[in-house]
Amino acid sequence: MLTKENIEGQLHTKWAARNLVYKDVTDSTNNDAKKLGEEGAPHGTLVVADKQTVGRGSRGRSWETPSGTNIAMSLLIRPDAPPEKISMLTLIMGLSVAEGIENAIVQAKDQQLGKRTDVDISRQLLSEVKVFPLIKWPNDVVIAGKKICGILTELHMKSDNTINDVVIGVGINVNMRDFPDSIKDIAGSILSETGIMTDRNAVVANCMKCFEDNYEKYNKTFDMSLLKEQYENRLINIDKHVRVLDPKGEYEAVARGITNEGALIVVTNDGKERIINGGEVTVRGLYSYV
């Protein structure tokens, strides 16, 4: 059962989620975190809800969070980075969620087997059975080709044009079994793609620990340079043919990795290298979502 006490009992962080707000039902955890930010809530405040009624995804899409199965959470941070460096936090959260989910899956497997498995062995086994959490650039977390997590980052500025706070909203499909027809070809959950029932409290705690560790690397440089290899090791698009859906024209290319600023590097069919930033540009597999 997802509760404040159960999450706190598994937290191993210094500041991430140490100020934890739990709600059984809310309209939007991002709205809750924004309000808390306006009231002066500290860096690392986390809002978690069992059920979210009007969650938002990218490009204005809705994100369903029914009770008892999934996670809706929003992390409030007060970064020292300049505004133009904030977009990378979305990639860092995607990386952290993928790593945190992997750790939670390993813990769930250990509980099922009644023993502790070496982390490297567990990672290899997950990879072999294609349930290794990966990232579809820039920040969708994917297991077995299905999207299981969406992330929405919102920057809130002060009247003097300095940053007040950043809210990173995260929706994770954990133990959801059935999906609407409109998204079932793309969406999945940890349970639907691995067959493993995972403790949602452990997922939250692990994601927060991974984010804290990764954020502190980012905070040294305000870019992805210390996280680039870590990120590319999970990048599902790397060295694969992709379709770049650009409003200026769709084209095919091969993804080669990311820049230190988190942009995607692709090489087009005529051998030209292009740098793709987020926003209106979408990258997909040639014949599918990934």
C-alpha cells in the first residue's frame, strides 16, 4: 500500500523527498507542488498521490493515474543553474526513474526468490529477457518497447526574472494491467511488461535516491557531461534508425547519442550530422513508437 510512512521507511536520501506530502487523491501533483513552492516549501519537497484526476503529459495530453496501481509524484527543486540549463533536468529525471525502477524490480525479484541477487547479475538477467528499463529520447522510460513513464517539467520564474522553483512531474505505470484501446499499443506498466508485482513505495524511494545522486553530478557542471555515458547506456534509440518528426519536414536518420546539453545527435542518410533539441521535434523508431 502506498503511504507516506512506507515511502519514508525506504528513503536513503539527504534532501530528495525528505519533505514528503502524500495525498490519497489530487487533481494534479504538479499543481500541488507549484502551490507549495509559492508558499516557500524547501528544495526536495515531493508530492505523491495514489490517484490523480487531471494529470498532464507532454503536449497537453492527459496521464491516467488510477488508485491502487500507479504513481503520480512531483518533485520541487530550487536549482542554482541558469534558466537555459533547466531543460536537462527532464532528461536527468528520465534517467533516474529508469535506474530507480530497475533497482525496485531487483528488490521485488529478491523478495520473490527469498534471497539477495548481485546487482550486476540482476541487470544482465533483466537485459536478457528485455525488461531492462531504457530511455526513449528525451525522457520516456520504456520497458520491452512500451512506455511506462511520462515526465513533465515546469519552470516557475519570479517577477525579477530569476528562478523561483522547478517542478518535475512524474507518472509511472507500476502494477496497472489493462490500458485503453487508444494507448495499449504504446503504453505498458512494470507489471504488464515484466510480470513482476512491484512495491510502489520502493519505486518512489529508489527514484528519489537516483535523482539525488544524478542531480548532484549535474549541479557540478550544469550540463550532462558527467551523466552522458550513464544516459547513453540506456538510450534505446542509440545507433538505430529513427524517424525525426520535425514541423519543417520529416526525415530518417541514425541516432548517435546526446550532446553535453542533452540534445540528440543524429546522422542523416546523406551523412550529415544534425543536433536535435526538444520542443516540437519528435523522434520515433522507423516502424513503431521506439
